[in-house]
Amino acid sequence: MIVEIVGILVLLALSGFFSGTETAFTSLSDTRIHYIRQKWGRRGELVFRATAAPERLLTTVLIGNNIVNIGASVMASALTIRLFGSAALAATTGILTLLVLVFGEVAPKQLAIVHNEWWTVHTVRLITLLELLLRPVVWAISSIAALITRLTGAASSPGITREGILYLVKHAEHVGILENSKSSMVRRVFRFGDVTVQAIMTHRTNVFSLDRETTIGQALQLISKQGYTRIPVYDGDPERIVGIAILRDILLQATQGNLETRLLDIMIEPIFVPETRKIEEMLTQFRKQGLNIAVVLDEFGGVAGIVTVEDVIEEILGEIYDEHEVKHHEPVTRLPDGTFRIMGNAPIYIINDLLDTEFPLSRSIKTLGGYLISRIGHIPAQGDVIETVEGAFTVESIAKRRIVSVRYRPEQQSEDEPQQ
């Protein structure tokens, strides 16, 4: 009887070993595997090889686990029949199931998750040996499993996905591992291929431009107040842009005394792009054509605004200012009372990114101002409050029938406010 009890305990321990080993290996991330490979030498290399073929590893462990569990069940049943008769088999099965569940599954798996590195490097040699001994059986079972997978049309999911990386970035920022500026940059990189020039362009109402009949002398006086180096040139109507004047060329004409020369004589042909063009494609076009500014056209062929190479780069790096540039308002600014000041021309996707909101995006509505106007159906007045499911917006400033800025109080604050 002693031998049988010891045998059952040994098999129960082996069940825990195999269960823990399965969890330890499968819980290793790719980064952790490469770290173990560098740190643990020969054993680290074995861990790397074992995890490189997860089907063989998992099959080996499961074969071992099933053998010891069946063995423990057979020995316990035989011992029970000999001592108490077959009537006690049900009780023995219940007790053994509980023991296997606690000591052969739950406890070792929990330990393995916490100490997966230690567990894998100290068990990998034995697992490698078992895989060699059981190779014919492992190969047969793996082949059958692979065939079933192919017949059912199941496809393996990618180990690393865009959503997974973005979740990790958000979690790293939340726990303080990653700074907000760096996590925002990572999110912008992933979003880069989806953003159109419409989302980052300067709207036509904010574009500084000059008539083509403007002289060099006049242009210098006007440009000195603005600080731009590339100026759109129009023909009579600011929405009829016909060229781009480069500050370098204007200064060259001025140093040569040609103050009466018109911009018409020195301007270069502009690039025209649709507002639906992706900024990734826009950056490629800038590089190929050697011009760092483009005129954006709407769906009717009218001028929607302008986009520069700086606008595209800032989509990844954030705002960039040189020593002569007047700093623009940040799209979202947190105020001391917990509310936010948001610019009306702020793209909705940036607001959703910064504030973790879910304002809807559509083909025709890209900015917060456009969203709020479409929601109420008219141009609001200063001081108007616009309620949304995400919170309340108080209009702070209106100019030229456009919302310049609003103050945003998130929904939670809006609910709590009456109780204060």
C-alpha cells in the first residue's frame, strides 16, 4: 500500500511539473525569450529553440501530463478496489480530481506564471530530452492536429498586432513606464498611414497669401509681419492660387535692387493635391518634387487650404517651432479646474487620442468645430453650451462663422457638478 501511495504522490507531482512547464513556456513574451537567450547561455539557447517550435513543445508536455494523470488514476483505482471495494471508486475519483486540480493544475500554473523565467531555464533540458524520446509520437500527433487545423480553415493569428502594441503603449503610459510625449509619438506613428491632408492642413481662411501683382518691396513689408518663408500667390481672388513665392527668391531680388519686380515674375508653379490624399503619400510627393508646400483642393476643385512638409512631420513628432515662428495654440489645453480648452479646428481624431473620447468621425466632419455645428444645426453664439454624450462644450470664441475655441467639461464632471 505504501508503494502505491508514494507512486500516486510522485505522479501527482509530475502532473504539477508538466502543467507548470506548459504555463511557464507559453507565458513567455518574445522579448523575454530573447532576454533569457542572452542571459542563460546554453540553457537560454535551448529555451529559444523550444519556443521556436511551440507545437512540438506543447505536444510533448501534454503527452507527459496525460500519461501521469492516467497513471495516477489507475493506481488510485486499483488501491481503492483492493482496500474498500469497487463501491468506493466514486469517492476516490472525486478526491483524486480535487488533488489533481489543486496540486496538479492551479498551484503549479500560478507559480509558473510568477517565476516563468526560472521555471523554463531549469526544466528545458528535461523537456528537450522528453521531446527526443517521444519524437515519433509527437510528430504523429502534431501532424494530425495540423491537418485538422487546415481542414477547418483555421488560420494562426499574428503574434503582434497593431491593437496589441497600442494597448501596451497605453498601459505603459498609465503605469508611468512611458512618458506621455513618447506614447503620443508612438500612437501618431501608427496613425500616420490613415491621416489625410485635410486633417492637418491650414484652412484657407487662415492662409497668408499675396496677389501676383505685389512688388518685391511691398511683399517684404507684408512678409516681415508674418514670418513665413513660402507664400501662396493668387490671381485677383485669394482662392485662385496660381503660384508659390519663396522668401529666398524675394530677398535675392531685393539685394539686387529689383524692388519693383512683381511676384508674378519669380513665383514657381504650385503643387495641387486633393484633401483626401494620405499624408504618407504627401510626404513622398514632397520628397520627389522638391517643394515643401502644396495647395489642397476640395471635392469641387476649390482651394481648401495649404499643407507643408512641416505639417506632415509634426504629425509624428508633435509641434515644431523655429526661432522666428509664432507658436500656435495647442489643440487641447488642460485648465486648472479640470476642464479643457479645445481649438475649434482641432482634428477629432487628435481629441479622441488625447482625451480618450469617442467623438464620431465622418468623411465630411473632421474637426471639433464642424462636429459641434453639425450637432446643433447652426452657428452657435459665444457662451452657448452644447451637450454631447461625452460632456458639455461652452463656446468661448467665434470668428467668421467658425468656432475658434470651446471649453470642454467631460461627462463625469458634468454629472458631478450639481453635487458640488
